[in-house]
Amino acid sequence: MRMRRWSPSELLRRKAVVLDHVARYSYVCPGWGVAPHRPHDLTADHVIPRYEGGECGPLRVLCRGCDN
């Protein structure tokens, strides 16, 4: 399934979540099924998948490897 591109406001929301996480916890991925670790890059992930209606829902921070 191909997803739509992010709107400018969603991009800002996602960036703010990642910046807040880094300010609070440093540059650490909390892990998804693995121990917390230092990632190459962090991203905001929808707690409820977009295809299940979570587009505007809460976000969590993971590295790209854990976000797959």
C-alpha cells in the first residue's frame, strides 16, 4: 500500500517529537523488541498505523531500523 506524503504541519509535528525526545533522553532509540541503543537516525513513528486511521494520532520515537 502506498502512503500519501506528509503535509507541512505533519512534518513539523514529527520533527518536534524527535527534538523533544533528544532533549529529554539524548540520541537514544528506546528499541522495539531490542534493548535501547544509539541509532544512526531517529524518526517519529505513528503508535496507531496510518492505514488504521492513526495519521493524526500519537507518535513515538524509534530509529529507522526499529521502525521497519
